[in-house]
Amino acid sequence: MSQKKKNKIYRQPLPNRFVHWGVAISIIMLIITGIGQMPVYGRYLIVQPFGTKWLTSYEITLLVHYFFAATLLFFTTYHIVYHVMKKEFDIWPKKGDVKGSYLIIKAMILGQKEPPSEKYLPEQRIAYLYFVISIGLVIVTGVIKVIKNMMGVQPTNGILFWGAQLHNLATVMVILGVVMHLAAFIVKENRKLLPGMFTGYVEEEYVKERHSLWYKELKKRYEKQS
């Protein structure tokens, strides 16, 4: 099997893991510093754990927020450029994904055999689209909020108002997405994907059982190489 070692299959190459953790850390820090600018911590954080005093400073949280906004923009740009150049679009939603997600969830609930899947499950592709929309909206509206602080640039009140409202909406969408993403690992079957985001490898038996279409594709590729 292509890039296989000791009954394992290489599922997530280094660039994917690099982007995944880069985006994850950026989003977590953006949420933390964004809340700090409201300012929630200075008003309601009665007990301040060691090392969190900086969260009560608007100026510091703003600078840190800008820094991680820049890293989020970097990782998303890298992700797009990398996959366009490699022509890898396995994660992009396909026709029938909604029905496919329903069938998989139904099979899991009833304890039945899941329908054959490709490298990514239908619900994973739908979740990816959700994050593309919500993170994309965060970035666009975030740029609008930054522009208003630039000297000589004054967007209209309507743009500022809707930019702020949509930025807040996108933030809530991202938070909900993160919660749902983590909640997915409550399902035992999904936990076998976790090693892939650390080492890149997942169990071959898992791939053969749950991603049989991708497994067959890898097997054909291996046979051609042999």
C-alpha cells in the first residue's frame, strides 16, 4: 500500500497537519483575545489565574488578536495554494453528501454496516464546507474591522455596522463548528482518525473497513507501482 508501515496507512501528510494545527491554535487564540476586547475578563474575571493578567488589557489583547488573525490568514492561504497546486480536492463536498451523511449516521445509530466511503466521509466534507464559509466570513469581516483603524480610510457607517455584526455571527459559527468537531469524537468509530492528525498514519484495518473505496484506490495504486 502507498506509504504504508506496519499495518498503518498514511492519511494526513505533513502540510495537512501543519495547516490543521496552525488554524486550530489561531482560532483558539482569536476567540480568547476577542472575548478580552469586549472586555469580559476585566469586568467579570474575579479570580485571575497566574499568567492571565494580560487578558484584561485591551491594547495587549488587540495586538495578540491581530497577530493570530495574520497567522490564520497565512495558514488558510497556504492551504488553498498547496491543494490547488497539488490538484487535491478530496475534502471538497460532492453531490449526494447530504444523503450519504444521513445514511452513515443512520447506520451508526442502528448498529448497521456503513455504506462504502472515500478518503473522507460525506459528513466530513460538509463540515469542511461549513468551516470554509465561517472562517472565510471571519477573515473578510475582520479585514473590514482592521481597515476602519487605518489612517485616511473611512468606510461608511453601513459597512462598519454590518461588518461588525457579521464578524460576531461568523465567530459564533466558528465556535459552534469547533464544538461539533470535537463532539464528533464522542463516537467511538471517529476516534481512530485522531492519530492521523498527529503522526499522519491511521490503522489499515480501519481504512479497509470504513473507507473501503479509498482503500481499493490505494491498493490499485500500489499494484501499479509493484
